[in-house]
Amino acid sequence: MSLLRAEQVSCSFGSLKAVSDVSLSIAPGELRALIGANGAGKTTFFNLISGFLAPTGGAIIFDGIDITGVPAHRRVGMGIARTFQITEVFPDLSVRENLRIPVEVASGMARHAWLSRGKSEAVMERVDELLALGALADRSERLAGELSHGDQRAIEILMALALKPRLLLLDEPTAGMGDQETFDITELIRRLHREHALSILLVEHDMRVVFHLADRIMVMAEGTVLADGTPEQIAADERVQSAYLGQGDA
């Protein structure tokens, strides 16, 4: 059974058809990658899945429920969380406080003026778990804005994880990173996928990351699906080589 299904989803902006009849399924615990050249429709499709855009055709099914018309904030409550191309953290708050906020939201405590000692301890315990998962415990009291781009990206991923998603959407998580930062974020994503059995949809330009992590890869071109398969199948696909990987004759 699929956790997420996009069924012939389309999205038009006036006469421009950005996404045309795209279908995708993600199984529980699967890591799916979405790749394609700039302008292929990846970001638009990603925004359709997360609810930031409404499709003009097709349907999106999450855990057997049609969420096509469900707004983004309600999808978060249903178990879909995402990150963005541009890192979104609170730079003037500490790393710990950045994580405490979504932990309280996920626990239903965000609207409380004060927390009991027991609830406060439970929140801090969860924050400590996230800090350990992201190898950020030694920087927990530093301001997020003081840390490297890679550390800030790790914070953002952990903030999304704090919302207890069943499906995590990662939009170009290694964009703008050097080799070491890319390695660190790749290892974090690997742990979330393999050790925590989290379902992940990843949009990424770094093919080292994609082929290192993904169970299956979907390639988009001009708003449509060019190819869909295992990393081995995608690497061997002549259409993908010509259109995207740059290895074909065309």
C-alpha cells in the first residue's frame, strides 16, 4: 500500500502548463528522489504535494485520504512536513529554542501560557533527542544564525522532524554546501530513512546524493515524467542521459 499517491496531477498558470499529468507513489519507509533540469516542474510538483499550490487536475492521496483540497497547515497535522530551498530557521534564537518551538507545536502545547514541570521535561527530553540525532548537542546554546550553512540546514530538517511526520519532503537539502557539509547532511538523511524508517521525498541537484540515498528516482522534463525507476535503471536510461545526465549523443 502506498503512503502517498499523486494521480495524474497537473498545474497550470494561465496558458503555461507547469506540471502535466504527473503520477507518483511513495511506499511507507521509502526514500524517493525527484530530479530534473531547471524549469522541469520539480518545485511546482513539490509544492502541490505539500499543499502550497492547488492542482488544476488530478488527485493527491495520503494514507488513503484524498488531500487534494487540504491546505498546507492541515497536511502538517496529518503527517506531512517539509523543508525549503532557502533555509528557514530563527537566526536570533538558540539551536535548542529553534527545536523547542516545533516540539511544543507537535505536542499541542504551543498555545499554553505555561507548562507543568512534567510537560516541560518531556519537551526538553525530545529536544535533546533531536540534538543528538543531528550531532548538534555541543552547539545547542549557540544562536542558530551564528552556525554554518550546513548546521542551519540540519536544524531545519530536525525542526521538520520535530513535527512527527510520516512523510518528510526535503527541497534541495544540500544546495550551496561544500563536500563535508554535503556528506554530513547526507548521513543525517540516511539515518532518518534507515534507522527511523521515515518516508522521504527528496528534490536534489547533486547526483552523488541522489544515487547514494534513493530507493527510486523520478525524472521530470518540461512538466512531465521522463523516467521512473531504481537508481540503476535511471543511470542506464538513454533518455535521461541525453536530457539530464549529459552522457547521451543528443
